[in-house]
Amino acid sequence: MEHIVIIGNGISGVTAARHIRKLSDKKITIISAETEFFFSRTALMYVYMGHMKFEHTQPYENWFWEKNNINLKKGFVSSINSEEKNVVFSDNTKLSYDKLIIATGSKPNKFGWPGQDLDGVMGMYHKQDLENLEKYAPDNKTCKRAVIVGGGLIGIELAEMLRSRKIPVTFLVRETSFWNGVLPAQESELINNHIKEHHIDLRLSTNLKEIKADENGRVKSVIIEETGEEIACDVVGLTAGVTPNIDFIKNSGIELGRGVKVNRFLETNTKDVYAIGDCAEQHDAIGQRRNIEAVWYTGRMMGETLAQTICGNKTEYKPGHWFNSAKFLDIEYQTYGWVFSERSKKENEAYFQWQHPKDNKCITISFDKNTNTFLGINTFGIRMRHEIFDKWLTEKRSIEYVLEYLSDANFDPEFYKLHEAEIVAKFNKENNATIQLKKKSWKRIFSKS
């Protein structure tokens, strides 16, 4: 019986295993050094915040794996021998495979800061990080202040977690405005203000120089590079992005770049070895996507796609239109298609923007200023339907069409205040247009045509 070995039990590896099992009776082994059972990584913050227990983050009951004949092995893979087709564990034991799937995910970036490996320094990516946070920041008496380094989505999640236990937080962001390499200025400024409203000490254009230790080898303070200021703290969160977790693959003959190099079929240069998820790097980027995509849903899609290939139906990875969602403290964020920040925007791209005068709500619609073709939308504080925008992007609809039927896309709960009329009115005024907003139609929303 063909043996499929999967290194990593995150969303990518587990999805591949589940779909291989649906399609075949192949022998499947999932290896993980982090936890015995698969859990939802994005839910870790809610465990710390008291909204759920860790076992609630496990989508499958513990009996699921044995019932579906999926073997789980706890262990740390130290190397891969692709010639003999086996993986070698840290205790020098080996496991043979017929086909190998590398799905080892990411690890936090470290940039050689002095003190970056001290006790009390952590990321927020793994179950062990959650355990460390409970150890070093259980309350605001044990942890009198935390410093977070890096202004991405994980950084703001960690800030929210710590503030839920009333722990003071200083947030060091090297950019001049939060996430302004991704978000247009209007949205970045909205998030700046929202962070400060939550009593978080946001320091923009600020870099970490050093983390200092006390006499016991634990964090006692950080030094700011620009000013030399010393900030006393008990915890430092390193959230300055992630990098593929691939150190153990070096010297294996498998081609590496920043990640494990793969083609459109998620194949490496080594026969019967594949890579999926955060650790996989496309030789050539797909459309405007990055070569490495550390995103939950793309990891899941890669797992589904590769399962088809493993089971004899060779299938190319086609992720479709870009989309993502997140939460900035109390503000929900969605993006569909491409909306670039001002510093990444191309010459043909233009924005239409609307912002509520009082509430934390805004939208940015990106369109081709030569053809008026809709390119993408960011929404803050307004829920939108993924399927609608996916359809409009495929159909290459105009911005006028999108605005005319914008009510169809709104997914806010009943009795929420609607803003489509205000949005359309602003566009008409700015562009001397006469768009008439169409009333929401459930027939259109659920139409396949």
C-alpha cells in the first residue's frame, strides 16, 4: 500500500490528508512536533482571552483520526533523505515514505536583535507561544508592561489579547503608519486611531535596537533604536512577519529559495516530494499574488489540490481571485481583488473612497481609470458577500455596475444601518455621475447565471 507521509499538522497538511482519505485507501501518516492533534491556529487568541478552551480549537474529535485510518506521529523531523525516501527524526529513528508532503508552515522572523532569545520573548504562532504567554503574562501584576515589535495582523491580535487582561502595551511599528505597505492611507489612519482608542501606546517610525535581560535571564526592558529610550517590560512579542519553517530541509537536495520551491502542481524538484501552505514558494508568482502566501485559505486550497494529484488526477493549483479577512480590535476587515497602498499602486489604478463621519466604517474601491473596470474593494466595519465580489471580478464588471448593485453585496445583520445610498451619492458627486442604486434582490444574489 502506498505510504503518504505529511510533515506538519496545520490546515494545509490536515486538508491534504482528509482529501486523500476521501479519494483513496492509501496509508497516511501526519507528523507534528507541536501538538498531537490538529487545531485552529487563528483561534489561539480567544483561548487566552477566555472565550474558549484549547480543546474547543480542535475541529475534530480525537477519535476522528483512528476512525479515518490517519496515523498521527509526534516527533521532530531533523532531515529528509530523498534518495532512500525516508525522514529522519531528532532521535535518529526513520520513517519511510512513497510520497512526501512538506507542510511545515512558518516561524516568526528574527533579525538578530540582542536578547531576542531571552525568557519572556515570544511570537504568537504556536501552541507553545500561548503557553509562554500564560507563563509570563497571566495578569498585569506578573506582567506590568508588554512590548510588541512589528505592525502586522498578528501584532494587533497580540495587543488585543494582552489588553483583555489589562496589561499595558507598547506597540513598535517601523512604518510611518500602521500597515501602510498594504492599506491605503485612509484605512491605515483609521486603524492608527482605533489602536490608540484602546489605550495602546502606538509608536510609529520606531525600531527595536536591543532587548535587555535581568539577572535571571528574563526580559527586563527594550531599547529604542532612534532615541535610545529604555522601556521597562516583562514580555516582548516578536510579530515582525514570518518566514517558512524549512531549516531541516537544507542539504536534502530539495530546491529551496525563501521557501520550498514548487511548480503549479505543488511539486518540488525531487520526485515524489511536494510542498504546500506557508512553506511553499512558487517559482513564478501566480498573477499579482506573492510567491509565498502565508494565508489560511490558500493553505487549505493547496491541500485539496494536491490530494487530487496524489490520487491520480493531476491538478494545477489555481487559487482564483485574491481575498482575505481579519479583525483590527473591534473593526472587521475584508478585501476582495486588489487594492494596493499608495506606494504600490500602478499608474492605471484609481481609488474611490468613502468614510463614515463618526463610525469606524470605510471602503476603498480600486478600478482601472482607463476602462473603469472594477479591480478590488477593501471594507472596514461593513460585511460583504465573498461570492458576489468573486463573480463581479470574474465578469470584469465596471465600478459603476458595482456601485449600482452594491446592496446585493451587503452582508450585515438585519437592522444594521445601511450606507450604500451615501456611498453612491458621494461617487456621483465626485464624478458627475448619475448612478441609481438598485434595491437588494435575493434572486440576483443566489443566481448562478
